[in-house]
Amino acid sequence: MLKLCIYKQWIHGYNIKIVRDSAFKLEKLMEKSREKGLKLTPQRMVIFHILSENDRHMTADEVYQKAKAEYPMLSPATVYRNMEQLVEAGLLTHLDLGGPSTRYDTNLDDHHHFVCEKCGKVMDVYLRDIRYELDPEKSDLSDVRIDSPQLYLHGVCAECG
């Protein structure tokens, strides 16, 4: 199925780099899934294919909408449950942008996000040597534990100009 998927992408004019990146992402998801003891069920493989072929930070509903075209028997609950199991296993992370739906991130590297204010597009941002230092005079966070410092940069993407 992977060869067919790559072949379909190639004949539709996609850049070969995208195909390689997609295949690498898919292999990485499958490998991490095996390491965590998760079965590679047909439903999970469909989700993996969709996530690996998209650079977007998708919602469970977006994944379901793409999957149901090829697998009409797949339910939204199955997709959502699998996505949450992948989060619990550390293969995906939640990306909470404050909207009605949680987005999922397959990129487990240390990174932040840019959010376009016009179209809602979310892009990964890599910052060098960023140091978080709280100002104790202005921030009363003495009794909290920060698990994940996330930075969201907001603006307008090049396509929205």
C-alpha cells in the first residue's frame, strides 16, 4: 500500500521530496507505535497514512473526513479514540489553539507554532537558543509546575499577505 501511495503522489506531480518525507513520517509513526506496543490495525494505518501525507496540524474530524472516502465503515469515534491513544503513547501531541477542536501535532521535535490570523494556518517554528525566564516581580507562579512551555506566534502568512 505504501508503494501505491507513493506512486499515486508521484504521478500527480508532487515533488519527490514530499514523497520521501511522507514515507519517512509513516515509517517513524509505525516504528514508534511498535516500540510502544500498539498494534498496527487497519484503522490506525489509515490514520498514519493521512497524518504522514499532511504537513497540517489536523483535527480528528479532518482525519476522519479524509479516511471515510477510502474506508466508509470507519467511524468518527474510532478515529478520535485512536488519535487519543496515540497522544497517550507519545506519538502525537495536542495543539490547543483555543478553537472548538483540538489539533494534533505529529512533530515531536522541540518547536513552537505560527498561527495565521486570517486563514488559521498553523506552521512549525524553530527558535534557536530561546530561554524562558520568569519575572518574579510581575509573575506569581511560585507554586506551579510548567510541563510544556509553548510559544504561539500570531500574524499573517505569506499567502494571506
